[in-house]
Amino acid sequence: MAELANLVQRLEVAVGRLEAMSGPGGSAGGSDGGAGSVFVEGFDEIVKGPLAEYLSLSQQIGGDVQKHAEMMKQAFATERQLLVKAGTSQKPSDAVLTTLLQPVSKSIQQVQAFREQNRSSPLFNHLSAVSESVPALGWIAMAPKPGPYVKEMQDAAMFYTNRVLKDYKDKDKTHVDWVKAYISIWTTLQQYIKDHHTTGLTWSKTGPVASAGAAPPSVSAGGPPPPPPGPPPPPADLSGPADSGDTGGTNRNALFASINKGADITKGLKHVSDNQKTHKNPNLRTQGAPVRSGPKPFASSTAKPAASANPARTLPPVLELEGKKWKVENQEDAQNLVISDTELKQVVYAFKCNKSTLQVKGKINSITLDNCKKMGLVFDDVVGIVEIINCKDIKIQVMGKVPTISINKTDGCHIYLSQDSLKCEIVSAKSSEMNILVPNKDGEFTELPVPEQFKTVWDGSKLVTTATEIAG
């Protein structure tokens, strides 16, 4: 009996705690209320944990990273507002849900736009890591697998976080901790989704249906949200009599009366004899108004869209040394670009150059070509890496040594190696039309294509991938 009484007492305590949590004054519920407060609290743990650590380290780094982090903070706050609504409201229609998701979408776009506006930033890799993975906040619109979607976005940041680690591993531990904290945000978010939203955003089953009118305001708005549009005009009264100035009712009555005649409606038509028909009497074609031969072709009747009144703004070309970075930007048809006064610690970053040739003399740390077209690059020695990203039709000639060349998202890349650079590693991803030209003893080059197709098989313990032969 004593054990039974003890069990009853424990059940009463548990029930009391549950009532306190679900009640309006419960500490767990707070203003969020209902069962939804549980997953709101779970989201708050992410905000107070890895997100707060990421914000703190971003503040220590400062500059563009700190500004970017403030945008991320606002993006998480916007997403939390939607989670609060989901915890107190039933799932709305797809149209209303799209409206509710817009503030989160705008926050994501703002984060990504900041990276694009600061491509010359010395912390560009940090900005890129955040920009490539911030779409993970869109998991709230994903079903039935929001968790794997977040993992996919996290993996998209790895290319840039690895570059941050490589650049600062032995220089500044703050940047290394920053990478760990940032990745931890998405790792923790995946576990949070697994615990509370396994197949999609969880909505309340008892509250009112969520409405777009109460959606959180957009973070990009500079003031209060605009008032909702007024009600639509009342439908026209078709049953009432038309006034003296409106002939619509009379015309409709005449139309219905004609229809009600049935077969008698054709009695008022005039018979046309063969000698009055134009297609049987060619002489009639020269009399009176010209006969239309049919509608004009669609292409000629459609007005061509006017040319844009505001053509794309052309940015000025740049070739300058900023700190340790040589910036080569917006060069057009520049065939004699030369960087000669170089040092080992310096890097070269070429962005949006078209139909140009760049020569880098001396020994330098690294070279990056980003968003360039029909670009030629000639360099002596690079101790780090040469990277080609988002480019088209690139030609590179190595005069000295280079340990690694990375080709990413590029169509058309020809690399002329020197005798001293034959041990160079070529790393490629999402690229096509890549060719490596190796020098012969007679001074000529042998062109060898880089494989673009691969075959993967399971050998019983692991996946084995081999390059397939390219025909032709």
C-alpha cells in the first residue's frame, strides 16, 4: 500500500507540472502558449547556444563578418516568429503559407545579397560559407525530409569553411573557432528538426487557422507594414433594371431574345447568289474596298519590346594592390595586364574579366579567377593554389611551379604545364571541356582531356570510383 501511495503521489506531481507548462502562466509556455512552446523552446536553445557563439566570434573578427552575422541573427529571429505562429495556429492553405514564408525568404536573400555586394572583401570566404548555407533556414517549407535538406545546405558551405581553416589554421584561432561554431548551428538544427519536425513544420491541431494578415513584418522594411488593401468592389447587380444611361440590360435582353428564337433566328438573313460572291467572281475584287486576305502573321502584329531604358551599369576596371591582395576586376579586352612587383605573401584575385590576358611575375601565394570569360593567365610560381571558379573558356600557362590547380563550375579550361610543374595536382568539380597540355622533349605539347564521366561500383566494403574513357 505504501508503494501504491508513493506512485499516486508521483503521478500527481507529474500532472501538476504538465498543467503548469500548458497553462497561460506556465514558465514553459510563456507568451507562446500551447504545445508549440516546446519546439519554440528547442529553437531558442539553438539561438542561445551555437548561434550566440557564432555571433560572439563574428564580433571579435569584425568587419564584413560582423555585419553578416547581424543579418543572420535577424533571419533566425524572423524564423522564430513563424515557429511561434505554427505553435499556436493550425496549418493554413498553401497560398497563405507562401505569404507567411516571405519574411524568412527575404532574410535569406538579404544575407546572400551581402556576399555578392562584397566580393572584394578580404573575408570573402567567410561570407561565402554563410551565403551558400543560409538557405537551410528554408527547411520550414520542406516536406517530408527537412533534415536532409539542412544537411545538404551545410555541405554546400564546406568548400569555403575548409578554405578559412586552411588560411587561418596556424595564424588566428578565432577564425578556426568561428568555423566550428557556425557548422555547429546547422548540426544542432538537424537534431532539432529530428526531435520536433521530422516530416515537416509542425502546426498546432487546436488553435485557429493561421492567417496572412498576422504574418511577422519583413525585416527589410524600414517602417510599419502597409495597410491591407481595401475590399473588392461589389459585384454588378444583373437582376435589377438598368438606368436610363445604361444600355447593358437592353442589349442583354435582346441577345437572349434572339437566342430564344431557335431555328427561326436565320429567317432574317439575306440570301447571297453566286454572282455576288467574291471568291466566285474575280471582277468584284477590284471594286470597292480591298478584300482582306486574312489576319497578319503573329510576329508582325506583335510589337517588339522596347530596349531597356537603363542599360546594365558598367563598372570601372581595377588593377591595384589592396593590402596583400592584387585586385583585377572588370577588365574588358585588356591584353597586356601585368603584375610584376610581387611578394610571396601576396595573392591575386581576378573577378569578371572578359577577353583579357593577365601575366603574374615572380613567386606568389595564390591566384583565383572568378566569373571570368575568355581569360588568359600566365604566371611564374605559385606556392599555394590556383583556383578557377565559375569561369568559361580559360587558358592557363605555368612557367614555373604550382602544387595544385582547382577547377570548379567551369566550362572550357586549357592548362599548359611546364617541365617543373608536371607533378601538379588537378582537382576538378562540376566542370567540362578541361584539357591538360604536357610539354614534349621537342618543345611541343601533348593535349590530354580530363575525365568528366565516372563509374562507381560497390566492391563489398566500399564504393570504388574510376574514370570512364571519353570517346573521340
